[in-house]
Amino acid sequence: MMPETGGQIEFVGLLEKFSETLEMLECIYPTIMKDVAVAYKRMKKKKEGVKNKLSGKGGVRGEEMIGFVEEVCRKEVKVYDEVVDIFEMRLEAVRTNSKSCCRQLQAKK
């Protein structure tokens, strides 16, 4: 059961799967998102050698945090899990049908 959105959700993206999110955006909106995934990969390669000053610092981790999130954010975790399922299902559909995606065909005209 999806949360009330007032209509159908056309696109769901996940930050932790950002490359895949861009891949889907490029298929769904080929005119305005053309080559965005390639540009992101290029940008990511440039940054690989740069060390993040904040990496490894701070943050709350471990079993206590997991337990807290599961207890306090039970409904949010359930919605998030459903969103991840939708994302995975749509990503698979995009990858399977990328050569015949109706929007890609429209962009070629």
C-alpha cells in the first residue's frame, strides 16, 4: 500500500543508487536528461582522487542506531522499503525495455 500522493508517482529515485536513478531518468526523459548518466560517471571519476575531509568522522552507527530506527521509524521504514521495491521494479522495466521506451522513440522524432 503506497502513501496517498494525490495521483500516480511517475518517478522514484534513490540517492544510494544515484547512478541507477540517473539511468532511469535518462530513459524516462530522454530529451532533457540526455547523457546525464555519462556526465555523472565522468564527474565521479574526476573526484575519485579527492579525499573527503569529513569521511570517517562523526555519525551514529551500530546496533543501537538500527534498533532505534526500527522502533521509532517503523512506518517510515515500511514506506521506504516499498519505495525501494518500486524503484527496483521500474529500473528492471527500464533496462528491459530501454530500446523500445516510448519516450525514447518520441525523442528520436
